[in-house]
Amino acid sequence: MMKAMRFHEFGDPDVLRLEDVEQPAPGEGEVRIEVAATSFNGVDGNIRGGFMQGPIPVVLPHVPGLDLAGTIDALGPGVGGLEVGQAVVGFLPMSADGASAEYVLAPVEVLAAAPSSIPLADAAALPLVALTAWQALFEYAELTAGQRVLISGAGGAVGGYAVQLAKAAGAHVIATASPRSVERVTLAGADEVVDHTTTEVTAAVTEPVDVLLNLAPIDPEQFTALVALVASGGVVVSTTAWMPTPSDEERGVRGSTVFVRSDAEQLSQLVARVDRGELRVEVAERVPLDDLPALHGRAASGDISGKVIVLPHGEG
């Protein structure tokens, strides 16, 4: 038996319950992992609330937790190249049971070796958000050295990685953030930081940008106003999938929405950057698994700043 946080129906955070369940056995192409940590992502709340049943058809009861850091505990049939005791990270399939449990099954193709330079649990703060930042900047926006990028909503977990990665790629980074995040965004390497609570971003950015990356809920009119800052032929990329990403066809400004995917090769590259000291993994909080319902509640009221990891074995 093992402990797992599950919900049997969609609804508010109080549908989450810590339960004793059977330890799963790995099937073909799977491994079982003893979970060091998972993390909270905004999509977790949307899945639990029942708002993602179309794109992410989970089977109830469901264990949340898309990010994984842990140690391989058992190998399924036909698994090669991995061994029991190996430390790994991964972005789990969205519709499968997640890592808010003491053990989880993972398909081998989503796993990468964990960073060796940071605590294993902290590595749970990396997969989904760092992959989102990487794919947004380099697949969707095709960012290159010398370009100017405006990152709207840079104070969140994706933003921290986006600022670091864009700066490392040789871009000039302008970031918007609220007062509680300004210092963090500055430390991440932003060349300019605009406090969007006191300053009109359209007035603060005086030269056109090549890329606009939006990472936060934004009023459609504000979003359209920001698009005017993008140079002709530029790109608008957004992670807010519930609203359309504006473009400006007359000026050749294309808009696209990021749908992050698990990619073990990209994750391995990100891990290598962490171990070379080129990418900093920030953990704002570490909470035990039984506090997950409260964490979901705090997230719903906007009371989370930075990345929170969840520890199934209770160390806080």
C-alpha cells in the first residue's frame, strides 16, 4: 500500500483526499518511481475543477501532479537503459495518474536523468515550467541572439526560466512583474523590469520588440495594446490557452498559443544547464503532501508566488 492524494469527483480543492491505495506495478515500457517530490502547476487546479475534461480526459479517481522527481524503484517488462536506484525527472502524461503519491508509474520515454547539483526534490520544480519556457522561446517564437523580447507576467515560475533562457540566448530581455516579483525577475537576468502595477507597459517600452511572450492572464484589450509594441514581422506567443493569442496580419505579426509537450531530450538539455550552473532552479516553498488541498485553495485565490514543490514523504 501507499499514500496518494486523489479526487473522486471534479470540484473545489476539498475534493482532494489523502488515501491508502495499492502500489502500482509497472507495465511494458514503464518504471515505478519512488517520488521525492512533485510540484503545483496552474493546470492542476483546472483539471481538478473539471475545466479540462475535453483536452485532458482523466479517469476518476485521479492522482494529480504532472512534475516528477524521484528514484526508480522497479522496472517493467522490456525496459532497458535504466536501473533501479537511478534518480530521474519527468513531465508525466497529462491524463495519467500523477506524482502526488509515494510511488508513480512513468513511461520511460518521458524521463531524463535528474540534476546532480541540486537536491532531488527541488528538481521537481523544473520539468513542466522550464519546458514551457524553452518551447515558447525557441520553437514558437524562434528567438535568436540580438533580438528584443518582452516577457509579460515574468514573475511566475515559467517567467523565471524564460528570462534566464532568453538572456542566455543573447536576447535583450524586458520583463513585466508585480512588486513582489521584481527582485526575482531582476536576479534572473532581465535587462529592464517594468512594474506593471504602477507603470503603463506601452509607455515604458519605447523601442519595438521582436518577440512578445505573454505568461499571465491579461485583459484582451491590454494584450492587443502590447501587440502594437511588436515590430513588423515579429511574433506573439502566449501560454494562456483559454484565450486567443492576438496577431497583426497587416504588419506580418503572427500569434501562436503554446501547448507544452513532454520532451525528454529537451529536459536533458535543461538538466545539463542546471548542472553547469547556467540555469537556476528556484523553489519558493516546500509543502508536505497532506497540505495539497490547502495549496490548491491558496492558488485559486492568487496566494502563491514562485514554484511550490510537494513532498509525499512529509519532509518540509
